[in-house]
Amino acid sequence: MQKSIRQSMAWLHAWLGLSFGWLFFAIFLMGSVSYYRHDISLWMQPQFATMQVQQNTAIQSAFQYLNTHAPDAKSWYIGVASPEHPVNQIYWQKADGAYESKTLDANTGKELTLSSTQGGDFFYGFHFQLFGIPIMIGRLIMTIAALMMLITLISGIITHKKIITDFFTLRAFKGPRSYLDFHNVTSVIALPFFLTMTFTGLAIFFYVLLPDGLKKVYPDNPFQYFEEIRTISVPNQATAQPASMLPNEYFLQKTEQLWGKTAFDNISIKQPNTDQAQITVTELKDHSITRNQAQLSFNAHTGQFLQDTRNHSAIATLNASMYGLHMATFAQPLLRLGLFFSGLLGCAMIGSGLLLWSLKRQLQNKQNQFHFGHYLVNRLNVSVIIGLPTAMLSYLYTNRLVDLPAGSPNYEIYSFFTVWLLTFICALCTPQKWLWKSQLKIGRAHV
């Protein structure tokens, strides 16, 4: 008997959801937490709490350091200290093309040696490239998962012909029916969010799934694309000659005349200490989806105002909007909170789907025969739905229990993976009837 399209989509939805569901859950949970990664990093670096930031002083100290330690560099970049990240992060490209970076005290300009914690960046990196494997392999795995997630969402929409009606139906204590109702409700509430995040995530990493286009256009350096999509290169026939630059106060005053009193995100200088030196100042605030922070560029030797070199083409704007929508850098606190809870709804949707699949198989197994596949799915379910949040809590607790001087092993990450592995081992050794109770007790012990 030939299956209908809806039945085929239901089969596809169920098996894709099962095959990738645990990875989907990790992606959504890590992504949700990443909306507050800077706040987490501040909490995990207690010394930041006592640092007071004056941006003019921070910029002056950064310029002094670079003029002293890298006067002949090809370029400078200053990530200006702000309340969110109260230290200067500087980079420069040396004459041989290699890069070097330092973290500086924003007030004194002295080099800082911070603890080896990764803070919220660990959750952020895990969200799109996993951990402990080559970066490009991790990104490939996550991009394939995003593609599978998009197919799973679309097949789920096709499967549920009464998806809007089911949204208003939530029957409690009705076995599998309750799980399905909960799965439907959590799916519909934030469905636009799920589709947007999944599609934009795919668009950001298009080059991972489709690398041939970049290789054909840029055979020598495929990643030149990322430079050209951001800026328009202005050819300069003149050879740069050594020359002094105007004081940085001059450019800050010019910027204040045009923008008013504002905070800065970064300052970049190409060919510093030459007559062709170009300084670009980028504003901190950005409420645009296209990450279109205001910029001003000057000739650092003459003070002449230069044309905007950013790429404003339709393709470049579309590319920036994919990043902006996905990372939500434009979001104000209330909207950011809403996005965070939408991500948690995604976790609830995925978790309820995994549990529904497992519960249906348990009810079908009337003779209570052992089935290794069902046994493994049950253990993976509890290890991800309960074990992963527990491991994340252990990561945060370790930060307060263990001192991590620079260069030391990162025991926070060790703790994360150790606790996660232990929850899986405990699940493997626990009978089904005690499975969830035992894991919830472990999780509660970490709260």
C-alpha cells in the first residue's frame, strides 16, 4: 500500500529527529546560553568586577603600547575596553605576516595575565563547532545537523495538518498523547524563531557545505571572500613612507564632533606610522540587524577624512543580516530574554519528541522484551536532557572551586566532560524504572 505524503513526512520527521535529536538539543541549549556569554565570562573572571573603564584612557594606553612594541607592524587592531569587557584586546600583524595579540589593563596599558577560563565562549564555541576536534570538522558536523534540523522542521509542519488546532490542545496525564500535545505546543509557540535560527545558521556556514564556489573564485585564498564581503579595497599606487601619525586625541575629537559623546567598539590602523596610515573608528552601539555599526576613516598622517570602505552591496548586506539575525547583537535586554526562552522552548520541543518516540516503543513492547536500541535511546535521552545541563552547572561550579592561573589545564572543561560522561555511565547501569529519578537527584545536587 502506497503511503501518503503526510505519512512519508511523519516517518522522515521521526527518524531524523531521533538520529540527530541529541545533537539538536545540545545546539539549542548551548545557543540559548550563548545569548549571555559575555555576562557569563564577566562572572567567571571576578577580577573584571573591580575594573573601571575610561575609554579615552584605554585608547591612549593601547596606542602607547603599540607604538612602543610594534611601531613597524603592517596593521594594528584595538578592541577597546568597555563595561562588558573591561580590558583592551590588541592585535597586530608583524612584518613577516604573523599575528600577535596581548591583553592590556585599560588604565595602565600593562600586559595582563588572565586566568585560563574560557568563560561563556566555551558554550558559544560548542554551539557551532563542538570541542576537542578540528574546527572545520566540527563546523561540518554542526552544519549538516542544521540542514537536518531544517528538514525535520519542514516535515513536522507537513505532518501536523491540524497544527494550529493542536496548539490549543494540551491534555495532561494522557500518556503519549500528552507528550505529543506538549511537543506540538512548544513547536508552534516559537516556530518562526526555530526556522530563522536554523536557516541563518546554514547561511552563515554555506562555505562548509558548498566550498567549490569559493575555491573557483579565490583559488589561492578562498577566505579572501570574507575580507571582500566586509570592505571594498581601494587601490593605492603610492609606496608608503615612514611618517608620524597625528595624536589619537585628534581623531577622537573629530569623531565626537560628528557622533556626539559615544562609546567605541574597536579602532583599526592599516600601515601605521606611514604617510598612508589609515585609521578606522567603529562605534560600540549597534541596533541594526545588519551589524551596520557606524564607522569613520581618516588618513592618520594628514587627518583627512576618507570615504567609507565598507561593502554596502545587496549581497554584503544580506550576508551581514544572516549573522545579525542569528547572533542577535541588536537585541535589547527584553528581546534578548525572549530569544533565550525561545531557545529553551526549542530544547523542550526536541526533548519531548525524543521522549515521545521512546514512550511509544515501550508501550508497543507488551511482553517487556529487552531491545538494545530502545535501551540505548532511553539512556541517551536522560544523559542529554538531564546530563548536559548538569555538566554545564559543574563547569560553572568548578570556576568557583578551582583557581585557574594562566597556562594551567582548564579544569572547568575537564569537569564538564567528566560529569557528562558520568551521567551516561550511571544511566547505562540504572534500571529503567529508576532512570529519571536517579538522574534528577544528581542534577538537583548541582543546583
